[in-house]
Amino acid sequence: MRSVLNSDPSRTEPIECDFQGFVRRKTILKDGRKISLSSWQRYWLQITRNILVFYSSKSFKGTSRNDFRLERCKVLCLDGWVATWNAGDAADAFQLINHHAATMYKFK
């Protein structure tokens, strides 16, 4: 899996994954700073062991794999990240938090 992390994110060769699907992501905290006007971004997400691979959307609609680009737009290693669920959030929402990097993303 190190090859996915160190490879060019724009590469399009398929990778084996444990889970994949449509998500919306919102940045809550980045480098210790609260993001006041953060909007929901649409991605196709692939999870492989401890790595997340993001693919950006081609348009504002659609939730199938064909509605997203073939090129990876971000590769994130989950070492140091913690997944949480807040009781007040929707049942399909969770957060990823990295206390060391002071970064928090919310997913739906």
C-alpha cells in the first residue's frame, strides 16, 4: 500500500479496496484553525487498509462511480486519525480527527 501513498495522485490505475462509495466531506478544522465557510464537497472514496483515496466529482449531481473522475485527487494515510460518531449527528455521519495535525473532517 505504500505505493499508493507515494504514487502520483493523478494516476488512474485501479487499486484493491476494502470499501468504496459516494461521500460528502466538510472540513471543520484545518491546521488548528476552524473553517467558518466550509462547504460540503462530493467525493468517491476508496478505503484500502489504512488509506483513503479521494476522487473528485465531474458535476454537481450523481452518486455512482461514473460520476467521478478517474484521477485521484487526494490520498490520505489514516495513521494518527480517529473516527468518531456524535449522538447529535445523522446516523450516516461520522468525523475523522487527527489531533497531532489539528485537522477534523466530517463525512456523510
